[in-house]
Amino acid sequence: MTKINTWDMHCHTIFSDGTHTPTQLIHEAKEQGLAGVALTDHDTWSGWEEAEVAAHAEQFLLIRGSEITAKQRNDDKKPTSVHLLAWLYNPQGKKLNDLFQRTRQNRLNRAITIVNKLSHYYPIDWESVTNEIKEGDSTTVGRPHIADALIKAGIYHTRTEAFKGALSKDGPFYIPVHSPTVEEVIEAIKDAQGVVAIAHGGSLERNTQLLTDTDIQRYAECGLDGLEVWHRENSIEQQERLLQLTKHLHLLATGGSDWHGPSGKLNQLGENTTSEDVVQEIIERGYLPVIQ
Ligand code: AMP
Ligand code: ZN
Ligand code: FE
Ligand code: FE
């Protein structure tokens, strides 16, 4: 796989559920020979400042972004969980900040409830989970932090094991994150003049009911800019389907690794990337400039 002139547009750090710092992300991305990288922590922009300093120091190109938790309500069926990648938006955007604040609080309440349930069966408590949250209130909390506490308690060896066990979406301890609708998120990102794509929209690991072509067309009409086609959780068939949809609906086709650090998830930095011409289009559409 050639990485020359390509960008990894989907990466997480300790400001959400990654295991490495924004500084380490920039350093890694430069070492790999990527053209640039996007920082996309869940429901926050709190890692941007550190990433900016690192990008200046390493003379490396950085796009500031986030991955935003949303859902689609389905008639009589389970909601579809949807993640939206937002890049180069104005961080002063009020709608988006209100939405981040709500989702982060909901994530925290939900994590506390999950840990309470787990504590009857596993040797963990909320304090042991907070020890795994590296940036205090600036960290967006998720199941991976609970996984880390279960690892410290000796129950599992890796986050992946914990996600297959006690933290499984299909297990008795799971609670979904209370999240805004896709339309609400797109509206907030557009209000902040950002660029928005649906992340891993073909992932059957996450949803039994994927977004349909009609759903995606509706979101394109709401202002959606792109689809993350190249992601390890999208099967080859789904990548082909999403790529065709980008052509049909005039959307941008992006790729990203969903890196969470080497000990965070198996995903390798740069394993999926976005072409330079698509990144240039994202930069033209966005409110913020690229950092170098
Ligand atoms: P949550 O948002 O709290 O429901 O947790 C989901 C997060 O955990 C996502 O960011 C995933 O990337 C991450 N995740 C899911 N499965 C795994 C796994 N097997 N190992 C590590 N992280 C995972
Ligand atoms: Zn994550
Ligand atoms: Fe995601
Ligand atoms: Fe992600």
C-alpha cells in the first residue's frame, strides 16, 4: 500500500478513547510517511491544542476534527448507531458545542451506570475507571476506559477481549449512548461551517440494520459532504456500494484507519487513507485552515 500523498482522516487519542497523545499521533504519522493526519476524537475538540503544537514542531500537516456520536431512529426497529466525522469546523459553533456537552455528559452517566452494573460481578468500581481516564474532564469517556479497568483488575488481557466479554454490545451490561439524530449533527456541523462524512457506514459489526441508500441520499440533501468508504469494518462489498453511492450522490470518498494507538485497537495508523485531491476539496470547504 502506498502512503505517499495520502492522509489518514480518522484517528483517536487520550482525549477520547485512544491510548496515545496527539503529540505521539503526529510523530507516528510523520514516521509513516503520510502526507498529513486528521485528529478525530469522539465528541470533543479538546485535543486540538496539543496536536497543533506538535504539528508546528514536527512541520507536519494536521486537520482538526472530531468523530460525533449520532443515531437514526427506525420505525419499530432498533435505532442505527451512526458516527459522523467532522473536519475543519469553527470550534466556537454554539450548536455543536451544546451538542458535545450533552453527549459527553450522557456518555459519562452511561459509563457510571454500566460500571455500577458490572461492579456486582467484577472487581471494578468507578474510581478504578477514572484512573484510566487520562485527561480528566477533557476526556470523552467510553467503554474502552472500562475495558482498561477490567484489564488492570486482571479479568482480561486486551481491550478486544473485554469487548468480546463483559462489554459486548449484545451482553447484559450494555447500554447505548443517548445521542442526537444524524440530521441534528449535520445541522450543527454546517452551522459551524465544517465538512462532514459518515464514518464506517458499512460496518455490520456495529449495526444489524445499516443505513440504506435512501437514508444516505436524505443526509446528502441535509448537507452531508462524504462517506468514509475505506475503513476496515466496511466489507469489500460495502466499500463498493459506498463508493458507487459517492459517485451517484456527488459525495467525497474518504478513508481512515480509526487508529486508537497500538494497544488501543488492532487498527494500524495509515492502513486506510484519503487521497490528496479529496483532502484538498475538504480544505476548500472547511472553515479552519490546515495546520503545519
Ligand atoms: P462506546 O463509544 O463507549 O460505545 O465504545 C465504543 C468505542 O470503543 C469505539 O470508539 C470503538 O472504536 C472502541 N472499540 C470497539 N471495539 C473495540 C475493541 N475490540 N477493542 C478496542 N476498542 C474497541
Ligand atoms: Zn473510539
Ligand atoms: Fe466510530
Ligand atoms: Fe473512530
